[in-house]
Amino acid sequence: MADKIKKEKKGLKHRNKNDLPVFDADHDFLIAFEKNVQTKPESLENTYIESFKKNQTKKQGIKVTDPRQTDHDLTQSHENFSELLEESFKKRKVKSVKKTSPMSVKKRLKRYPSVEAELDLHGYNTIGAQMRARSFISSCKHKGFFTLRIIVGKGLHSDAGPVLPDVVEDVVREMKKLDQVIFYEWDKKKKTRSGALIVYLKQFEQFD
């Protein structure tokens, strides 16, 4: 048996011109395989890395990229792109949340037309003037009018002085609280010199 093992070891020393082992006809291949299995997986990886480092440059001087480094760069680029995209969405969201400031009453009134309907309250008593003014304003708003004139007179022919200006103004103020009137003013800018009230109805949903 000892002679056979010696013979096997001796046979493994013989190699051809290509540096390949030459075995005898009665050689036991098990011994050869057992020796080759001794190679560790880690050594294969190290061999690959060393081989890759030695061949970093191809012909024409083109540098060879490490595939592992390429995968890492791609992952990093993807993460950076995701962060930028998320930041962009946040900025858009903030912009969309911002509400536009409402248009001032003064600017809206510049878009209003001139007087479209008129009511003359000469001859009405206090209660009649209240009822008629309230009905007139509601009806005009329903019809889609914007600008009204309500004539109240100056009370020049009344012994008690002007009464209707105060009465009608109270009605207009009340309807302003109900969101039917947006603004009102006296035609001569001052109440004591005016005989009519200009009323602007709230019709934004139709006018904008």
C-alpha cells in the first residue's frame, strides 16, 4: 500500500509542456481531487480582486470600472435623485397651500356698472319706506343687479325734518350684515346734502 501512495505522489510530479499533470494509467484520481479541494473560497475572491487591479487599463488606455463601485454609484445617484424629487414636491405643496389674498372692496367697486335700478320713496311713511326698500334690494339681488339708487329726499317739505334717510340707511346696514349688500354711499358724499343712497349689491359669484 505504501508503495502505491509513493507511486501516486511520484506520478503527480510529472507535468507536460503546458504545465498540466501527467498521470499513470493506474493513478488514483481521488488523491488529486482531495488536494485541489483544499482551496478556500476566500482565496478565489482575493484572486479575482488582485487580477482586476492588475488589469485596470485596457488597450488604448481605457480605464476599466469596478462593477461593485458602479453599483454603489448608481445606488447613491438614485438616493440623491429621490431626495431632490421629494424636496421639489414639498415646495410645490407649500406654494399650492398659499391662498391668494381677497380683492379689496374698493377694487371690486371699480368693476361695478353705473346705476341699474332706482327706487323713489317720496310719499312713503317710515314703515312703508322700510318694507319697500327691503323688498327692492332683495328683488334686485335676485335679478342679478349690482348698483342701485334709492331716493329718500332731503325732507325740505317736512316740518319734522328729514326722516327717511335714517330709516333707509338702517335697512341697508341690516342687509349688509346679511351679505346682500357689500357697500353703500350717499350720492353727494355727505348725508346732510344728499337726497339718495347708492347701494352696491354683493354679486361676486356672478361677477368674478
